[in-house]
Amino acid sequence: MNLSPAAMQLAACTAITMGAAGLYLGARNQRWLSRPLPGLWSGVAGAALLLLGVLLWSQVVQLSTAIFAALVLIMLLFIVFPALGALRTFTRNAP
């Protein structure tokens, strides 16, 4: 690919965010949708997007750095996604 390093990092962050969202939306206890997505397909798609994000990031930085950064971003997203779901539930039930 002939993308700039900044564009490659943005694409990696986007792929990781979409992958984590796919994994979250396939979970039974997710709070964004009224029903979770089919678990198998959202898990496969989410894992593929996470792997794609790590591979894209490894084109710009070392593989160990890409894995570490991806794991940090995933941890952050798995904290933010349930918090956003709780905020959505709270604002819906507010009088």
C-alpha cells in the first residue's frame, strides 16, 4: 500500500475500533442494540478486523509495538462501550 504513515495508523485505529465494536455487539449483555448480533459472525468479523488493524499498524511500527498499542486501544474501547451503553440506558429512563 502507498499510504502515508498517518493514514495507515488511522486505518489501523478504525479497523480495531470496528473490530472491538463487532465483538461488543455480539455479546449477550451489550446495551446498544435491543438484541445482540449473531455471536459467531460478529466474533469472526470482529477478530478479523482486529487482526487487520494489527497488521496495518505493523506496517508503520514494529510488530511488538503494534500488538501493544492494539491491546491498549481494545482495553480502552471495552471500557468506553459499556459506559456509553449505560449512558444511553440512563438518558432513556430519565424523566
